[in-house]
Amino acid sequence: MKEKFYITTAIAYTSRKPHIGNSYEIVLTDAIARYKRLQGYDVFFLTGTDEHGQKIEEIAKAENVSPKQYVDKIAGEIREICDLLNTTYDRFIRTTDEQHEKTVQKIFKKLYDNGDIYKSVYEGLYCTPCESFWTAAQVEDGKCPDCGRPVKPAQEEAYFLKLSKYQKQLEQFIEDNPDFIYPESRKKEMINNFIKPGLQDLCVSRTSFKWGIPVTFDDNHVIYVWIDALSNYITAIGYDPDGSSAEYKKYWPADVHIVGKDIVRFHTIYWPIMLMALGEPLPKKVFGHPWLLFGTDKMSKSRGNVIYADDLVKQFGVDAVRYYLLSEMPYTSDGSIMYETIIERFNSDLANTLGNLVNRTIAMSNKYFGGKVLAPTAKEELDDELSSLALETVGAVEKLMSEYRISDALNAIFTLARRSNKYIDETMPWALAKDEEKTERLGTVLYNLLESIRYLAVLLTPFMPDTATSIFEQLNTDVRSYESLSAFGRLVAGNNVGTATPLFSRIDAEKFLAELIKQQEEEQKKAETPKIEGLAEIDFDTFTKVELRVAEIKECEKIKKAKKLLRLVLDDGTGTPRQVVSGIATWYEPEALVGRKIVLVANLKPAKLCGVESCGMILAADCSETDVKLIFVDDMPNGARIR
Ligand code: MSP
């Protein structure tokens, strides 16, 4: 019987369309799941969406739709992106699924009945966007430690999970299972920052909003997101306090939860304790991966530096995006994404190293032998180097994958591709082809290359599945299994290869980037307000709809790819920084504006200018055809309404 392997991603919030950073996780998990399947495991791969909470309730309200309508839309987009990225999840759970909701209610009730959940009053500092309460010690300068936005004192009746009761048991578990929190650096962080200082009981219900799973025995309360969200890993496969499904019994405990570094805490402290309280086995491993940044910045809509998976797939193709994400992300430190580096890696690794190798080899097989694969009968010492490396690569990849060092595993595969290219340079098939006596040797050289390419295709299957299929088709071989890598030479001689089809065509970086800027400028033009010819009268009510406020410029910088634009971060008196893009770069240096106060149109619909989100507009006067001056209101308080 096949050994089971249950793997999960974190379930994504449905507050907005996910950016490429969020999408990294599903690709990473997919590569691991596919690799395990290739090795013969019975894999169950779970992903899904986390759909409850105050933030979603608020966004839906602002968009004039019901929370359910809103999450249906975003969950649909998230699933589309998972599919677009060619990920092979076995189930997509939504926390609004009826089955999930019912089971979470039962879980909550069971924990309450067992005395692990109790009712009390919560007092603390609350961050609304993060839906988190913080203690005074955790908060610095009145700002949320997670997102940096202001917190406010709050008090509410709530249910609590007794984390403190399980402190010792959790410590013991972590000690007995040294690989549970993985990698080591995250484990140290959890132990030193959260476990050692002592666990506080966790607030697990809310009365301040409605968009959550109701507590069955107390109408005022909804279950707070972490109990709801974390339970997905067991509800999805049929856990039920009254009797679980066969599927649950088969797959639980999870072999690995793949989660981002920011939520390792929830998965290695709250989740194990919830399971201990339920009397269920604990997951074997929680792998906390690093984050993908835009250059060195956190990707966020408010910073206007968001890149989306669907745009990238359109521009580069799905496997190139998968390759970039998987190879560029280091094991523990954060990775970075920028168009320039994507193109660089595309050209050097995919087009040159891999693409050329396959193309040259298939083309030479067709040219010199009419496509026929000859048996390797004229071996030379040099060949051993290639075949040994191919065999070693299988072992190296296996070890690296077992340690979740995905980018290192990919690098090992590409080392084999580079070695194969070197083998072409060393053996010079074109020279062998000129000498009739060397025909047998030429046949052997090409055989070795084709076999090495077959190794590459098998090994690349989990990472770049379409590319692997294309290589197999060009090789015209069905020998695609993992077991076929146990000996070098399994490619069947006597068959014919297919036609050479380029895998990746080089991208002209300059042309691509120029086109990108052009597109962004067009977007900007579209967003610009058309000039009004003559004066159209408006009534007073229409005027009062425009919300004008005093705002202070806290940060200001040029936007690299748009000569006319400045990006400003404003204090508009609400406490939440606001980003605005303004076409005033011709007239103002960024440094000169920091600290100045201007008039902000605060309720203008957000728009993207040159790919950067602008939430509002600042007022300026056209002093002449070529001169524009901002309206400064330096002695007014931030946020003051202008009427
Ligand atoms: N809903 C919670 C998870 C609940 S799991 C029971 C959540 N959702 S999220 O949408 O904010 O994040 C989903 C995953 O994406 C998390 O693992 C998070 O760490 C990860 N990432 C968010 N931004 C990321 C990058 N920029 N780069 C890589 N992963 C990132 O947290």
C-alpha cells in the first residue's frame, strides 16, 4: 500500500485578490505535493480560503454587497489563480462551506464542554485591520506590532481558550519532536519570543461583528477567526467530534502544514493546543517559509507595488512564473521579485541553459540520424562524468526536497543541465559528424544527451510540469517514472525523437520594459480627468459630495518608471496613512514637500497610476500653461474638513 502524505497551505484571506507573494505558497506546496506523488506517495493536497471576520464585513459594506457575495467573488478569483498556476490541490475548502461551519461549531462546543474554553471579559488594545488584540507591552507608540497601524483600547465579553493549561504539554511535544517547527530558525523564534515568556489564554470569540460562525450556545458571539481558520485542516477531510470519516482516519495527522513566516505562531502554538484539547494527534511538521518582496519592500496595495500572478502568467507563461518563484525564494531569508530579474532568469536559465540544450540535442538527433536514437555502444570515460552526475542529482534532489530546500533542489537540476551543455562543447558532435568513422561515437554522445535530458524532464516534472511534458514529447518517450531514474540508460534505443520545438524564446529586456512602461502610462492617461470645456453648473448638493480635507505630506518620492509622477504618503487625520499619486514631479522635488500640508480630495475613487495605487487627489492650480502650484494650507490641523 502506498504511504500517505497529507500536505496543506494556509487558507488565504478573501479580503482582496491575492498578489504574487500570496500565490508563492500554493506553487511551493504544489511542487512538494507533485514531487511526493512522483515518488509514489498517496498525496492529499489541501488549500482553500479563509472567509470570515470583521475586515471582510467592512469591505463588503463599503462595496454595497453582502459579505457572502463579496467572498464568493474573491474566493473564485483565488481559485482561478490556483488553477492558472497549474496547481494540483485535491480539495479547495472554504470556511463558509456548510460542512466546515457545522463542524467548527461542534469543535467549539466540545472545547467548551471540556472546560478548555471559558467566558470572560477581554480588555486590550485592538487593531481593527488585523482583528487582533494586543497587550500594552506588545504595542509600541500606539501602533500594531504586525501592521504598524494605530490600535485603540477596547473591552468586550469573550470566550477564551486555555492556552496556559497546555503550556507544559506543548513544550514537551516540541522537545520530543525536534522537527515539528521547521526550519530551526523559526523554532527558536517561537520558543524564545512566544512560548518561554508564558502563554496567555487566547480570545476565541467576538461580539463586535456578525460575519463569523455563530457560537451555538450564545447568540451574541461569533467564533473568532483562528479557531475557525485552523480547523479547516481537519474539517476538510471529515473530522467530526461525533465520529470522523475514513478519509480523516487515513490522512490525519498532516505530514506538513506549509505556512508563511508571519503565521507560524498560530500553527505551532494555538493549533497544537486546540488539537491536544480535542484529543487529536498533532501535525508532524509546520514549515514556515519566507516572504516574497517587491525588491526589498513588502508587497501591499497601499504601497502600490503589487504584482499579480495572472499578469505574470500572461507575460511569461506559467512554468516560467513557477520557476521564478521556486528558484528565487531562498530557504529562510526573504526572496525578491522584479521584472528585471524575472527576465534575466528567464533568458539565462530557461532560454539559454535548458531551452538550448533540449533544442540543440533534438535538432542534432534529427539532423545526423533522421531522429533515430542509437544505442550507446561507443562509450568514453568522459561519459561517466555525465551519467554519474545525473544519478547523483536524483539523490541530491531527494535529500534537498526532504529538507524543503526547493530552490536548492532546482539549482541541482539546472547544474545537470549546465553540465550537459558542457558535454556538448567537450564532445563537439558537429565535428564527429564530419568523420564517418565516428558515427557510432556520435550516436553514443547523442544518446547520453537525450538520456540526460530525460533525467531533467523527470526531475522537473514537479516544478515545471508543462515543460517536462514538452520535453518528453520531443524525446518521444514514455519512460517518465521516478523509478526510471535508478539507472542511466533507460531511454529506449531504436525509437525516433520528435521535432525540436523551442521551450522558451529569449525576451528582449529593453523592449519588454519599454512596453511595460508604455502600458502603465496608458493606464495613467486613462485615469487622468478629462478637461472640462466651458463651465458646467452643479448644484450645492453635488458640491458637498466632494470631501475636501487638510492633509500633511509625511513621505514623498519619485516613481521610478513615470517621470511626471510623485508618490505621497499623507496623514489625513484618520490615523491610517493614505497613499496618493500626483502628476506634479515636473514642479516639485519630493524633499521640498515633506511636512507641507495640502488640500486632499478624500473620497475620490482609488485609481492606479502607472501601476501605483492612488487613494485620493491633491489640489493644485494651473498658474500658466506650463506652471502648476499646489495649494498649501500649512497652518490648518490634519484632517480638518474644507467646505
Ligand atoms: N488566513 C490566514 C491563514 C489562515 S491558515 C489557517 C492568512 N491569510 S493570508 O491571505 O494573509 O496569507 C496566506 C498565506 O500567504 C500565509 O501563509 C502568508 O504568510 C502568505 N503570504 C502573504 N504574503 C506573502 C508574501 N509576500 N510572500 C510569501 N508568502 C506570503 O494569513
